[in-house]
Amino acid sequence: MPVAHLAKHCGLTRQAVQRLVDDLVGDGLAIYAPNPYHQRAKLALLTSDGQASYETALKRWGAWLNNLGAKLTIKEIEALTASLRVLGNQLDLRPPNQ
């Protein structure tokens, strides 16, 4: 994806994502590739090292989440889910013109 699409997908500013992708490119974890649909908006792609790092991070995150969830009862998870749903609905109620 181009940086602008990544930013929109993640709910971040284009500039913040641009800095991050530039850092990843500098570390050899990503590259910029030509975009067949837009001459100036290059695609940001993970290198094989970047993909391996991403997969490692997902495994660690998954293990952490499983450990966290193991300490909660089903009733606690259901209550938490209901509370988060209420908060999410409140966040969707944005004032007009914003």
C-alpha cells in the first residue's frame, strides 16, 4: 500500500506513517516499490527481514494476549466486552462538523 493508504487504514497521519516507513526502509525492513496506479505514490513493502520481524512480533503479542486472557473468567470477559461496546458506541457519537 502507499503510505497515505496505510495511514488512513491505521487512523494515523500520513506524516507519522511516512516517518515510520522511512525508518523501516533505513533499517532494511521495508522497501519502496513502484506503484502501477500512481507514479509518485510509491508502495511500501516489507522485505523478507521485515516480514520475519513482523511475524515474530505477532507471535509474541499473541502469547502475551493469551496469557492476559487466561487470567480472566468468562463472566469477566463478557463484562469487559459489553463495557468496550458501550464505550465504542459513545466514541461513534461525534459532535456535528467534526
